[in-house]
Amino acid sequence: MKDFLCIHDCSAEQLRDLLDESSSLKKLYKSGQRDLCLAGKTLAMLFEKPSLRTRISFQVAMTDLGGSPIYVKPEDIGGIGKREPIKDMARVLSRYVDGIMARTFEHSSVTELAQFATVPVINALTDWSHPCQAMADVLTIAEHVGRIEGAKIAFVGDGNNVARSLAFASAKLGMKMVVASPPGYELDTESIEMANGVTPDSVRRTGDPKAAVSDANIVYTDTWVSMGQEDEKQKRRADFAGFEVNAELVAAAPADVKIMHCLPAYRGFEISDEVAESENSIMFDQAENRLHFQRALLKKLLS
Ligand code: CP
Ligand code: NVA
């Protein structure tokens, strides 16, 4: 595995290996020990969009492993693919650093970086997918549900980048996922077919959030307005009415259901404050696992 761009491109064995490494490194770091396997290595971090979790957890993960992260604001380099072609950026950066991670609007920006870079490229979110998030989510599910295989996820909301990566992870790792969305915001048919081509019937869609959560181990949601969709905010908020993860919806789920959200959360829209702050919510353990997964990913790809 040279790059980490899309969960669908990885084998189940590679994904399980990354999860095992995440758990081992998590234990090691919790015990106060360190693994300096990336001493002397550098990671360029390119961001076209804002980030709290991804940016800080990657910086900490890289530093934890003895390496140096270099954060690059798009304006510092004249944008991604604007001042110079992406293929030139990829080849120049490959002469300086040991790895590149990028958060971009277009998914083709990260695939083009990977095509031309001779060092590993990591997808830190694109409009199409968010694989690091989904893998941290699976680690969290393993810890809180006690198993991955057979775990049932009800994703309530937008069939977006986060939903897509989780669908690919579900198919690869034996989870069952139902995506409940209003008309026009469903996870696309092609992605569902990609997932179910790996494991039949692992992912399905519905328009009924209550039916979706009825036997779920996990109820998962994400913003209705992803980065770059700010102009559609009013329309989206109206279209998603009835899809808030609130106490009424959670009452339709099993009592021990866990609530997940990739964050940032917009309380009063896709999730109520009451549910976000409830005992069922594991969203901060989930956020923490971004660090543990990415440490493992950096170790595997860069060392
Ligand atoms: N969940 C997530 O990727 O958060 P950031 O946008 O803050 O990185
Ligand atoms: N779907 C959201 C995820 C944020 C982490 C977005 O793309 O903005």
C-alpha cells in the first residue's frame, strides 16, 4: 500500500492490520511509551478547507512518532493546482518530504497527487470521501460495541463523503449499514453498488429514519451542510427537516445504542444538544481515535 486514498481500494487484511496497529500504538502511548519510528521524517500537510481534528491529530501523530509535520495553507502556495499543476507540486514535494496529506475539494486532486508523487499520499477528506474518519470510526465501534463484524450502523442524514467512506468500510469489514436520507440526498447508487460488490447486502438506503435506527448498534450523523455547500444552507436545512438525531429518534433505537458524529456538530440541526451530550454519545472517544488511527497509518506508510 503506497497511498491511503479510498477504503474501497484497500483489502480487508490491510484494513484489519491498520486497526490492530492503531490499538497497539494506542496502548503504548497510553502507557507513556513512544515509538520513534519516523525520526527524521517529514509530512507535508496541504489544506484547502478548515480543520480542527484532522490537522491537529495528524500533527500530533507525526510528532509522537518522532517526525515533523509541515502545515501548508493554500494561500501560502497559491492554491492547489492553481499556481502550478498538481503533477508538478507532487514531484517537487516528493523531493523534500517523506509523505503528503491533503484535504481538497475535488477528489481528483488527491488521486493526481498520488499518481505523480513518489512518496505516500493520504486523503485527509475530499468532497467524495473521508477514509481516515471511517477507520477511526471502525476502531471506535470495535471498542464500544465489542465487535466489528455484524455491527449495525444507521447513518441518518446526508449521503456524503463521510457516509460513503463508512459504507466502503462496512462492506470490507462485515458491518451492516443503512443510510436514511431525504429525497435528493441519498448515498449514490454507484457507491452502494461498489460496497455491495464487496459484500452483498452490506449497505442499503431508506427514507425512514425511525425504521433505520430500530435495530442499530450505532446511530451516526454528520452535518447537513458540508464544507463548500454553504450557499445551499437554507435549502438543505429545510430539506432535512425530520432527520435530526434527537431524543424522539433515539427512543426508536435499542436502549444501548451508541451515538456517533464525525464533528463538527451543528446542534439543533442534524443532532440535538440533548443527544450529543447524552450517555449514549461516544463522539469524543471517536474524535480521539482519529489520533490513534492516523499514528498507525503514518507508521505503516512512512516508516
Ligand atoms: N471530523 C473531521 O474531519 O474534523 P475536522 O474537519 O475538524 O478535521
Ligand atoms: N461532511 C463534512 C465532514 C466534516 C468533517 C464536510 O465535508 O464538511
